[in-house]
Amino acid sequence: MLAANQSDTLYNQLYRTIVDQIRRGVLAAGVKLPPERELCLIYQVSRITVRQAMERLERDGFVSRRQGRGTFVQAGLVGPKTNRLYRLRDELASQGLKQDIRILNWGTVQADGLIAESLHLPDLAMVYRLMRLFLADEKPLTVETSYLPAAIFLRLPDLKQLTKNGLYATLEQLGYPPTRATERLRIVMADRETAAWLNRPQGCPCMHIARSTESNGQMVEYSTNIIPGDLFTYSVDLI
Amino acid sequence: MLAANQSDTLYNQLYRTIVDQIRRGVLAAGVKLPPERELCLIYQVSRITVRQAMERLERDGFVSRRQGRGTFVQAGLVGPKTNRLYRLRDELASQGLKQDIRILNWGTVQADGLIAESLHLPDLAMVYRLMRLFLADEKPLTVETSYLPAAIFLRLPDLKQLTKNGLYATLEQLGYPPTRATERLRIVMADRETAAWLNRPQGCPCMHIARSTESNGQMVEYSTNIIPGDLFTYSVDLI
């Protein structure tokens, strides 16, 4: 039970109690918090105190409220520190998350628009497209679509091998070690198909990360990741 | 008028025609495209061709569709290349955008939660809060909230002077040149107040950029920017 005192307000105590539980993993990412009236009973505080604490938790990104569904502990899947050509599978592993990769779709397609431009290919050139769903702790995290130029996809191993080793490790083996990349982040609304894979409602706001990867001056991959907004944070060091 | 030929599809021609118009500034950021049936008439193509072109324009981030309102040319306000401690006013200037800054709110508040933590201050310490609205080409772009520790705000010039010179230039003059920062990006829904300032509906998805800035090891600012998702792209170089 919390008690008011001179040096700290009740709602601040409640805020810090919950932050502490999130940090220690007592409240895990994705967990739904009890409703307001239950929190009042648990901590013996008023509704207004609970509301103030919740507002601050939301402002600081520790929880997110979903319309009509309740308040959930925010998963802070922190992206890379900049200047590092991070790999999603390493990021997830370093955060102790169990990961699964499901292949959704693969085959050759015509590169149009930004895809052709990013790979420095003529418009409508044939490229290999691989769509995969990444799950973290058994929950859908991102739909990743990779486009590879013909010179590379003709030499790819089978999909099982590729998925086991990872795309970047495979590129390394083929003699195309990724040396640098540019990433562009923007917000998109999930289309029907993507939303279904992510187990989210159509139109939910997602982070769209487009990456153009080169290997010693040659473009080797253009990829997009679509990640539900409440699962993702991206950190950048600026110097 | 477009005509089908062997080397290029009609919808691809339409896509490239519109991309070209956006790149040359004929179609300016924020402009509403004509409705589908008008595009059919203008370019003498079928509805399905227009639709395919629009889908690809949306996928590539050149336009965004707003529910029930139409299709708009996306403003690609590209953020910084990483590793650079960018200043919003310089970014806007380099893109040739006319900028205005309106002061929304200022005064001392108690730093709680992440604010106190980011500034390395005890919880509930007094800090100075300055809320400003940045407009680009007369349209609201971002609500920026800056929190400054007491040691700094006691020495601040008047608001008019601060706004004229910019916060970072002022910090430099005070002997606190910003030397590095960490930025965290995530998606939030605009609350009622922020939405009103941004002239957007409440709950619209926005990029939330939290920055902790230090000057030679001392924390000098914690700030947040809230920018409508369809106005913002963030670019990062990974090496």
C-alpha cells in the first residue's frame, strides 16, 4: 500500500512502483494492466491518482492504451545505436527474446519504383523477393520483405539454409558482405494482408523501415520492415 | 497522354509521370491529387491503371491516402543523416521551407519520470519547460517541448531573443555547447491538445522523438517532438 508523504506524491509513488515492476520484468512486455478500479483497490488510492500515474506512464512510453482494449505494458524493442549495421536477429537475441522466422512468400518479381531505384537496376528488372514474418517470444513482430538482384539470387542456397544462417551471413558467404546501408523510417497504416500476418487490425499504425544495403559499392539488398508502432523504439546516437 | 508500349506498362508510365512531377515540385508536398476518375480523363487511362499507379505511389511513400479525404502528396521532411547533431531549424532551412516558431507555453514545472531521469536530476526537481510549435511553409509541423535544468534556465535570455537565436545557439552562448545527444523514436497517438495545435484529428499517429542532449558530459536538455506521421521521414546511415 502506498502512503502520501511530504517528499513524494501518491501518483508519483504509483508511477515508480509500476516502472520498477516493468524494469524488473514482473510486468512483462505486452501484459495487460488491471483496470483502473482494480488498481485503486490494490494500491488503496483514488481513481484520480491511478489516472495521473497512467497518463505519465503512457507519456513516458512505459504503457500504451489501445482503444476499448485496455492498457498494456509497452515492449521497448530498442533498435540499434546508430552507425552500426545491425541485424534484427542479433538485436532480438541480445534482448533475450526467443525468435522464430516464418517464410510467407518468395519468388521472382519485377522491380518497380523505389525498389529498382534502390538496387540501381533498370525499372521492371527481375529481382528475387523474400517475405518473412519474424516472431519475438511467439508474437508477430515484423513483416520483412527483402529484394535481391539477379546476380545474387541465382547463387542463393535453399530457403531452409538461408533462414537458418540468416540473410546477411548468406550474403557474406556468397562474397557480398554488407558494408553499409541507409535506413528510412516513416509511419504507415498496415494494409489488410500485413495486418493479418501481424495479428493486428487493418490500418493500425506501424513503423516502416526501408533499408538499402550495399557491399563494397554494389547494391545487394533493398528491404522493408513493417512493425506495429507499440512494439518498437528506435534509438540513435547523435554526435 | 500515355500510350502502352512493349517496354513499359501504362501504370508504370503514370507512376513515373507523377513521381517526376513531385520531384520537380509541380505537385507540392501536401497537395491533394485529383480523384481517380479525373486522373483517368487527364491521362486517358482506365481506372485500374490509375489504381495500380496510386497503390505503388503509396507503397513507395510518395503519396498518402487519408480516410475519406483523398490522396495527398507526401511531405518527405527527411531527418538527419546519423551521427550529426542536427537542428530542426537548419534542416527546414536546407529544404527551402519557410519556418515560423510560435511559443505555446513556458514556465517552471516539476520534472518527473523520464524527464528527471534524462536530465540526471532528482525526481520532482524544478525545471524550465518551453513548448513551441514549429510551422513549415505556414503548416504546423511539430510540437516541441524542451526541459532545461535550473542551472541553465536561470541564465536564459528573454523568450523573444531565445526564439530568434535558437535554443542550441543560446546554449552555446551560455557556455553549454551541445556536444552529443541520444534520440529515441516511437509512434504515439496525438492527444487532444497536441492534435489541436497540429491541426489534426485527436489520435492521429505521430512520430515521437525524445532527445537527451549533453554538453561535455552534463545534461543540458531533454526534449520531445511530436510530428504527424505523414509529414516526416527519418534517415539513418548505418556503417
